[in-house]
Amino acid sequence: MGDTMGDGVRETPRQGRRFGPFTVLAELASGGMGRVYLARSPGGRTVAVKTLLADGASGVVPEADRRRFAREVALAQRVRGVYTASVVDADATAPMPWMATEYIAAPSLRDLVAGHGTLGPDALYWVAAGIAEALVSMHTAGLVHRDVKPSNVLLLIEGPRVIDFGISQASDVTRTQAVLGTVAFAAPEQAKGEPTTPASDVFSLGATLFHLAVGRAPYRDGGAGPALEQLVRAAMGDVDVSGLAPELEALVLPCLALDPADRPTPARILEMCAGHLRRRPEARGGADWLDPAWITEIERYRERRSREVEEARRRADPDAATGPVVAPPRTSPLPPAPPGPPTRRPARTRLWAAAAAVGGAALAVLLVLRPWESAGPTIVAPDDPVGFYAVEKKVTGVCAGDPAAQPAPDPSLSYTADDRGACATVSRSGGLTVRKLDGVRAFEDRESGQGWVVEVTFNSEDAARFADLTGQVAAQPEPRNEIAIVTGERMLANPAVLDRLTGRTVTIATQLTEAQARFLAGALGAR
């Protein structure tokens, strides 16, 4: 199991709880079906423990969920390979079923591209070889991953690791319809609901490699736009492979063949990559192949995560033996460690609120300044750029271009809310478009009683521009006191601003259901 946090290891009220022999140190991530915890074995080994969520009403894990989890454990235990996250232990029959896997403190390919640009051909062949070898291991075990994508591949200096077998499917299980992974990297047969095969993973591998080389998904418009449009493009195989370096065409383009029978096997891809890499027999690991910016970020990430793991261990069990901590690299200096949060947190300042639409349901939106949080960033990138614009006009219904549209002054500057209840026309003067953020997370804020919330952290430059935008719209008459948060042609939220904001980390939505919070966080780039 990889490090799926958007903002580092955070303390959890479940510290000290045990799953089998493993003691929980901190919470790493939370999803719709379960949670992932950082934990330690009696001997000091650090692992990631995935658990299922109990039913809120009964407090018991539903039997259907338990059966699916047991199947996932059985499938994951089949896989043995250098380039996958291995299962350490599991108990699907426990009151709260759990599975422990090795903890991989490494950034994802998605975040590396977002923060440090694309890869050159030689480095891409090296990464491709590792992913292909992982697929060979999986397919030999009779599994199809079904969701290979940049965010499901973590990159260590030693090589990539393919993670997240949550929707894997055994090839010996009869199935009439596929579970669709991320549309922008899914094979056409997956988008059409047809059975998936190892060749479907090969298409997703090709799409991932294209993203590493070009910076976007291979479907037309980079897989951007409303989900239905993305699904149609994928089902039709509407690819646009412009921008790919000629020396990579022989590796990437065969993987993207529309007919699964025309795609190479992972073993053939691995053979091709090995032939290319043998041209530099002296090269070994990532230090010899990767761009310097990628190497620095991978080393910095591992050092920061190692420090956070040790801090979590001390909080959970101050008297326990110290576990191994990765030493900072000798070959390249690291920046100083970011300062930790103050011991006493100032009271949260409630700054603005309004209504918005996410996932077809109304929700309250609130912005909360959190100046005490200053941990180092973990860059995330939304699938589509996210715009923050001042609202000029708002009308009931959908915008021009929608089937039930009503006239809008300028369709190019108008966005329909996800519940299709409002159309906002915006001014881009003074607005900003964000392609990456220093953090996005959705979590249940029990401390303040605000329910599920979504929090974002801007980088310094975007935070300054956002502060200017909030100052521009604050105290304006309705609806010009609102900011539209948009992506593609959709309006994710349209909060009203009460005052100018100067902090980097803000909570943009509160009092959500868990599903609404995760929907919004996902649109903003959370994994």
C-alpha cells in the first residue's frame, strides 16, 4: 500500500489501536469503503493497514462488504513481485477486517509530473520497464489490475511500485461487465462495459506513459470535460497522440491500439524496454535515469515521510524502540525541514459562507483560515484545471449549450452548477486558474462540529492571487460577492466572501455528507 496522503501523516484518534500484531500510529487516508492507517509491528516494521468501515447505524461491517474485502485480500496475496506493494498480513474475518501491506513512502507519477514536468525518453523507458514487470507479476497470478494510472504508481529511486488493487479482478471469475477505473486512462472496452483482460491493463499502461511524456492523457482534450463526454470519447477510442516524441512511438502507440488483440503483452513491453536500457550498461537505478528535479523530490519526500513516521511513533508509544529512519541523501542537499505546527492552535476564524452544488445536492460552503498549518507541500493536480472567478450574474437553471438552457450573456464565461440549479456568469478579471495545489483533503471535522469538510492549500503565488480575488469581491452586493469554483463547464461551488483572505490553507466546504466531500475533493485533485 502506498502513501496516499495529500498532506502527510496526520494524527488520528485511533492511535494505539491494534490490528493483529500491528499498532496504529496515524491515519494515512480515508475512502468511501474504508480507512488506511500507518502502523508498526512489534519488531518495528512500518506497514500500511487497510480496514473496512462499519455500517453507521449498526456499527457492523456488512457481509457483502466483508466478502468483497476477503476476495480483495485473496487476490492481493497472489501477487509477488519487486514492483508491487506486497501483502504482509491480513484477517478478513476480524470484527473490523484488515490487510497490512508494505508502506511505500514515495510520490506518485501524477504528482511528480504536476510538480516537476514530464520525463525524457530514457527515463520513461526505465519507468515503463518497472510497471511492465509489475503487470507481468499480476497477470501471471491471474489478476487484471483494471485501474493502472499515474496516481496508482509510486516512484522510488529503486523503481516504480504499482499500488491499489481495490478493483482488481481475477481472470478466472466470470464477469459480464467491467468495473471502470479512471476514465482518462481506461481502455475503450472498459468504457463500453465489456469484460476486461490483461490487454486492458496494457492500454492503461500506454496511457500512463503518454501522460509522463506529454503531460496529459491520450484521449482528445486530455480526457477533460464532463464525465459523460469522457466516457463517450473513451468508448469510441477518440485518442489524440500529438506531442509524443518520435523515439517513444514504438513503445507507447502499440499499447494504445483500439483492438485489444493488437496490443503487446507486458512481457513484450518489458523486453523492448530492456533492450533500450542495455544501451547504458553502467546505469542502475533511478539516480542514473531520472531527471535531477524528480530525484530531488523523491529523496525529499522519503526523508519528510520518514520524519513524520518517527514523530507519529513517538506520539503513539514514546517508550517503544525507535524504528529505522531513512537517512537524508549524501549526493544532493535537502532543504531544511519545514517548521511544525505550534503547540497551541489559535481559534479558527470563520470568514465566509454561501450555498453551492456538488454531486447533485445542495451544500453549505465555508472558508476557514488555518494559519497554524505550515507543513511542507505534497503537490497534487486536478484532472482538469480549476478556476476561481468573481461571479457577475447568476440565474436559475442551466447555461447556454445545455439541453435545457436559457440564454446567458456569454456562454464561454458561464458555468452550470452540478445540481443544474443555477448558471453563473463570471468575470475572469482578477481570477486565477489553478493546475496544481500544495494539498487537498476531505475529512470529518469532529472538533468543530462542521461535519465533513474539504480543505485546500495553495502555493504561495496562487495564495497571493486568491487573496486579491477575495478582496475584490468582499462586501459586494449579491451575487457579486461570490466566487465561482469551476472546472471544465461545471461549477463546483459558489461561496460568498465576507472579507479578504491572506492564508494559504483554507476550508472551502463544510457540513457535507462524506460522499459530497469526497466528490468535491476528487474534482480538486485529491486521490
